[in-house]
Amino acid sequence: MNRLVKKVGVVLGVAGLSLTLAACSNDKTVVSYKGGKITQSEFYDELKKSSSGQSTLANMIIEKSLDEQYGDKVSSKKVTKEFNNYKKQYGSQFDSVLTQNGLTQATFKKNIRTNMLTEVALKDLKKVTAKQEQKAWKSFEPKVTVQHILVEKEDTAKTIIAELDKGTSFKSLAKKYSTDDATKEDAGKLPAFDNSDTTLDSTFKEAAFKLKQGEYTKTAVKTEYGYHVIKMIKRPAKGTLKERKAEIDKQIYDSWLQDSTVMQGVIAKVLKKADPNIKDSDLKSVLSQYATSTTSSSVSK
């Protein structure tokens, strides 16, 4: 669930409210009750005072600015494909996960599109330098595939290692001992990962990357989950920076997408080009976190 929220929440902090900015020449009634009513203008006046209302307005400006500048770079087909990937991942729980996060299928698709637009904007407005690639290369590890057996006690891990030394198959030991129900029936195999993976314990990754293909850890690897025995089953050669440039650049861009300082700078550039003119004096500060000396003057017209 949290992975889904994180993925779609790079730019948008609020996705629930809808702030109507149109002038209410015909001040329609939103709610009526015995002895009175709440009009659109009354609702608007209250909404704009709230942090959620102001955040919604800021998000609307950002969304529309991104769409105007980069909309032709993100196709509906691409959005639908990403949406379907999530739908497949969560299966029958998909709609309930959306509901728990205050989303509908329509708003989730909209958020996916906005985040894709944000990524396009990032790549357009901030380029990876050779120096940054060299720095990333030092810690780069290509995607590897490992098997692991997770147990609660170190002594059990030692027993497993002794069995492996005798030639017992990793598959049979995983099925017999592993407490990781998600992998024990598949010989302990984990999805491929590289150095940028954030789902695995750093100690686990460090131990795995030290292994050559076919090797297994000779001592138990302790993490917060217990004790692991790890075997490397696919370890591609690291190659050269030139050969891995696309992967290195992707890692750098992915890290920038999660860096709020970097992304605020990117959105500030998008807003500078959009030059939004906020008419309501009470709402002129809604973009203050993105403001530079240039944008602050343009949004204050």
C-alpha cells in the first residue's frame, strides 16, 4: 500500500479536494438546511483558508503547467500500461487499496500521468553530468539474482551452511528451513536487484554483492528479519561506465525524483515558464515553496 502512495505522490501532496476558482456570479447553494444555507462563495471562502485547499490549488497549477509544457510527451497508452501494472500487482485488493488512500481509479490515473510529466520535466530541465556519472559508477552494481534462506537462529544458519558444504541442494534446504514463505517454495529465489534497490536490507545487499556466481555466504548474514544464507545464482559482469551509462543515468534520475530539493527546483522552473497569475490576493502565497526571485514577482501580479 505504501509503495503505491509513494510512487504516485512525488509531486502531489493532496489529491482529494477540488477547489473551484471560477467567479460565482450566480452564487449557487451548496447545502441547505432548516433556517439557512451554505453558498458556493461561503464554501470557497472557507476552503481557501485551509491548508488542504491551498495545497489543492498549488497542485492544480503545477498539473496544468506540466501538461501545457510536456503533455505531448506522455501518451494515454503509456499511462494505461502503468495503471494496469499496478492493477495486476494488487489484484483483487486494488480497489480497496485505492479507497484506503483516498483515490479512485480516475484520480489514480491522473496522478500517474502527472508523475510521468514530472519525470519528463526533470530530464528536460536537469541533465546528468559526467562527474555525477563517475561518482555513481563507484558504487554501481548491475542487477544480480540470488537465493536466500531465512531462519530465526544463527545456529540453524550454521547447520544449513554445513549442509551446503556437503553438497546438499539449496532448493531442498530452502524448502526445509526457510521462514520466508514468499520464496521458500521457489528455492529461495528473490527478484533481481541492483545497488539502488531500497526494498532489501543494506547488510543483505552488501553481503550478496561480495559473492561470485555460484558462491554462497560462509557465515550467517544478520538483518532485522533474522539470519540469512545467500547464494549468488546470476552475477553479470560490471562492464564499463560507457556500457552501463543508461543504467547509471536511470539510477541518478530515480534518486532525483525522490529528492524534494531537486524536484522543487524543477517545478520552480516549470512555474517560471508558466508565469501563473493568481488573482485572489488571499491565495498569492500558495506557490511560495517553489518561488524564486523571478517566479515570486510573476505570481504576485
